[in-house]
Amino acid sequence: MRSWISALAALVVSAFVVLAIVRNQAPATVDWVFGSAQDVPLWRALSASALLGALVAAAILSVPALRLKLRLRRAERRISQLEREVHGLRTLPLDEEIRDASREG
């Protein structure tokens, strides 16, 4: 079921992109801070701006994800360290067992 939904979503997005390309063939002038481009098809300008926006958003949203990943790695190291410590404490003999063994011997 999920594959059909994914395929349908991909088909709708593809149809939208093709329709946008067909309807936006007019040439446009794109001006930016460092220069400009003349007679660029409007669909290319729109696609480039959408792609640039997606890249900037992905870069901004990846910072918190990377922080969480780093925090998780630190927590996993700490957990393994504490587990080793607990294991070491479990294998130590108890004081009463030591006293009883010394009295009997």
C-alpha cells in the first residue's frame, strides 16, 4: 500500500514539474548581488531558487540533528562505561564473605 502511495505522490510531483516547465517558458532577467543573467527561462530560475532554498533549509535543519547525534554518542559511551563499572562491582567479593573465609581458615 505504501509503495502505491509513494508512486502516486511521485507521479503528482512529476506532473506538477512538467506542467510548470511547459507553462513558464518565457525569458526572464535574474538579478542577484554579484551579477545578473539575461534571457533565462523562467522555469530554470524558479527551479534554481527552489533548489537553493531546499539546500539552505537542509543545512540549517541538519545542525540540531548533528548535535543530537553527538549527544547520543556521548551518552552511549557513558552508558558503556557505567555498565563496565557495575560489572566490576558485581564481581568483587563482599566484606562478610572475606571475614567468614578468614575466620574459618
